[in-house]
Amino acid sequence: MITAIAIDDEPLALQLIVDYIQKTPDLILVGQFENPLEAAQYISKNPIDIVFTDIQMPGLNGIEFTRSMVNGPVVIFTTAFSKYAIEGFKLDIADYLLKPFTYEEFLTSVHKAERMIRSVTKPADDVLSNNEFLFLKSDYKIKRINFQNILYIEGLKEYVKVYTMLSDKPILSLSSLKILEIKLPADRFMRVHRSFIVNLEKIETIDRSRIVFGKKYIPIGDQYKDNFQEFLDKNFL
């Protein structure tokens, strides 16, 4: 079973999503909220798989809400405005439902979210996990990437670019930063920006809140600064 919550400040729009969730097999509604701040508080105390959220809401909009969740649930935007689509996919959301949407469109989004969830929650019997490497599909091939060779990873909508010590050319793969963030060992890799994950062992220079890899300057995003500062404090002379 997959747990879900719905967030929308418009009661009729919220009820539609609730109805769709309740009629979908294997999808369990565990909460519905008109106030995104209440939803954020609920998520902080309860494990949730999927969040359906509107974007334009008072107090905390859907984009701000999604940015505030580090390693949070999979998000599907439900909105009447198409102008936020690019911003949404930069946040590694599963899908973008434009109101008014049909139940068929809703199901398609749910299936996308399910695939994203399954890709990061495979049972131990199905996959041999390790702390040294992973495999990525790239250029119609499957490539092994050793963690020790990774410098940083950049997210580009539904793709990622993996930059390594072995080549100036990055490895391009159909994946997302959210998936890699969960698969990579947390003691060696950290997400420092909505578009970047870095190998902590390869950091040599930090210049005015930017991590320097050769000629590349990676900014440290506001929502990630506390975690990165904690890492620095633990390793500072």
C-alpha cells in the first residue's frame, strides 16, 4: 500500500483529489489539508509516500513547501497554472497535473510516482547494495560508477550529469537527484543545492559559500546550508 495526502486551499479541488485517491487501489489517503503549514507539520511526524499539492496557496506555496522537504515524499503538483512546470521539475517532482484533470490523468501521475518510489525502496532480496559503486544507464549502455571517482552530480529535470575524476565529459543518465540522494551513502555524499550533490571526500576548496571543483563553482542552497555547516564544523581544525 502507498500512503498519500492532499493539500489544496480550495475545498472543491481538495475534495476531487480526495475522491480520486479513495477510488484508486493500493493508494491510502492518510490526510487532507487546506493549510500547507499543517501538512508540513504532519509530514515531519509521519512517513508519507506521495503528496498531492496545489501551488498557489496562502502562507506557504507548493514550491516553497516542496523545497522545505529534504528527503521527503514524492510530490505531484496539482495546479491551474502551467507557468510553474519548469520550476516544479527542477524540484524532482513526479508529475505536474494541470487543472482540471481527469481521473485517467491522475492515474498516470500516480504510476509515475509509484515507479519513483519503487526505484528507491527495493527489498534487500532484490538488490545487492554496497558502499562502493552503482550502475547507471547511459548511451544505451549500463555503466559502473565507483563512488570514489565521483566529484559531483548535477540534476537537469529528468536527467542527471555525473562528473568524475576520470573524464572531463560527464555521464548523462535518465534519473533524478532525489533517487541518487537516497542510493548514495550519506556519509560520503551530500545534497548542497536543489541541482547538485557533491562527494564530501573530494571537496578541497570553498569560496564564499561555493564549492570549487576546478573551474566549476557549486552554490550552497539556503535550505542545505545548515547540514553543510554541520559537516564543516565536525571537520574543522
